[in-house]
Amino acid sequence: MKNYFKGFLSGMLALALILVCVTAFDRSGAASSNASLTPVFAKMQQIQRLVDDKFYFEQDAEKIADGAYAGMIYGLDDKFSAYLTPRQYEQSLRSLQGNYTGIGATVHQDNETLETIVITVDPEGPAAKAGMQEDDVIVAVDGVDVSQMLLTDIIYDYIMGEVDTQVTITVERDGKRLDLPMTRKNIIDQTVNHQMLDDKTGYLQLTSFEDESVEQFKSAIEDMQKQGMERIVYDLRGNGGGSLSSVIDMLDYLLPDGLLVYTEDKDGNRLESYEGEDEHEVDIPAVILVDKDSASASEVFSSAMRDYGRAQLVGTQTYGKGIVQKFFPLEDGSAIKLTVSAYFTKSGTPIQGEGLTPDVEVEMADGELKDPFEELDAAQDAQLEAGIRALEEQARKSVS
């Protein structure tokens, strides 16, 4: 074991020294940040010697190596960047496709408290059958306390796993802790839920933007159009984002051809411009319900619809995540996910750290819940009620 770590650290140190020699100075002649790796690796060797000499328990070479890689990315102080083991990387790609092995629940993590809250539960999934409910707070997985772990670690290291394997999720509900044993299954996310609110008003809730979401979205629109839909409420509350390509495909389907959103790097250079080009649009009055948990792709969708004058935003200020992450695969099947650029709306407005301010600001009252799998009642949902009123006002203005 000691020989493994000596070889591991010696190799890392040699790599660091090469990096220092090659990139000791940037084009302006200033010292590169890579020069700081020399004391870093020297300290790592010192720590490993102490571990070899003093640590009581058996060492796990793979875990220590993964911890070193993860620690390097953790030091960037960006919760959206991460090191992923080969298994984590595979699961994350499947999750973005909307097809993965899991429990059939959507969760959200509070940015400040790290409290992990269940947002939706698929009624046909393992979580629902085990008794999991919306607003449950996940505190442990298989007996391991996850209450202060980052969401990516909870999902990829503990909740996801091999199909047909057992996992026990411990949740807090009404001041009590409940152990919920369940069996992981292949999950195809139903991210789109829709229904007609009346003869002319459609309702479409989108819980996340995944590859599977695009066809679900188009099918829902077409189904409601066949039922006579003349106006629509899009519900993006609690939608933390997802795949950029998915939201672009949906906007392309709804909006006229033209610029939808663009990205810039840290130096202000434009990297990508995303444009509609399918010559298809759905031009009907619309409102979009948003809240503090509407983030990233949700904000791209909302800003583009508003920039084109196709929708009003109703609800509360959105999250303000206007940055783009990209996966960089490594040779051993692992990967790092790094924040590489920022979104800007068609009008040039930044989203990062700002969020979107609704056209009609409405808070949800305490006790008001929205369940995508049950019939909606505007009388019990102040934001939905305000959205319908906004649509009616748009109709009156168009007549006059």
C-alpha cells in the first residue's frame, strides 16, 4: 500500500514540475498559477508520510486518489463544478438524457442550508411505492448522514446505483424520521405534465429540461391544440434547469427563427449563438410561472419567450443561474465538470447572479401546494390564478 502511494505522489509531483517548467510564464511574462503546484505536491508527500506512519485503519487507494482529484475541483469554490468518477459520469449523462437508474423522485437543495427537499415523486416509481412524499427532507442514505453533503454527491454517490439493488432513504417529515427502503429501477423521467384548465386554456408543467423532455413537450402542445387550446400557462416553478440543447429545441419549436440565447467566456468573448431555424412557431398568448427555484435552462426559456414578446412572467424572482457547465472526459472514464461560460438573453441581459424579475410579482401563500400529478385548482394557487388573470387581460387588449 505504501509503495502505491509513493508511486502515486511521485508521479503527481513529476507532472506538477513539468507543468511548472512548461507554463511558468504566460505570454506577458507573468508567473503562471501552475507554479503554486510545487508546494502543493510537497505538502501532499508530507501528509502521506504521516498517514503511512500514524493512521490506524486500512487505507483505500482508490478513495484517496478520488478524494485528491475532487479536492482540486472543490478548491475552485464553485458548487457547479465537480470531479466525477467513471460511475458518476455515466449516471450523470444518463440523467441528462432522462433515462437513468434511480428512485423516481426530483429533489432540490437549498443553497445556504444544504437541506435536500423532495420536489416531485413519480407515482409509478420506487420512491412513491416506498412512501416518499413531496416536501420530505432527505437526511440519510443507507445510514450515511447526507444532511450537509452537496446535491451532486448525494445523487451520484448514494441515491443512484445498479438496477435492482436496494437502497434505504431516510427522510424527515413533520418532525419525525422515516426509513424508506426501495429498489432502484431504470427511470424514464416524465418531465412534462399537461391538462386543459378550461375549453381554451392549456397548462403545461415542465419539471426539468432533459433529452426525453423535448418530444414530451411537443406532444403535450399538440394534444392541447387538438383540444382547442388558444392560450397557455407554462409552469417552471421548481425547475432547476437541465440540458441546454433541450431548451433550445423547445424554444425553436415555439418561436420564430432567430437568436435565442448566446454565451460568453470569462473574457467577454462570444462563444456560441443559439438560433431557431425549424420554421415552426406556436404564437398564442402565454404566461410563464416562475419562482426562486426556477434556474438555468428555465431562465433561458423564460427570457427568450419574453424577449420575443410571446409571454409574461408571473411569480417571484428567479434563481439567477446563468452559467454553463461542460463535461471534460478523462482517459480512465472519469470526468470533470467545469463552469466555462455564461448565458446572455437575446437582449444582452445577463442572468448569472441576477435572475429574472416577473412582469407580475405574486408570492405563494403558506400552505399552498402545487402537485403536477393532480388536478389544478387556481383558487388554491395564487400564482396560477394571477397567470390566468394575465392571460384574460391579454385577450381583452387584443380584442380592443
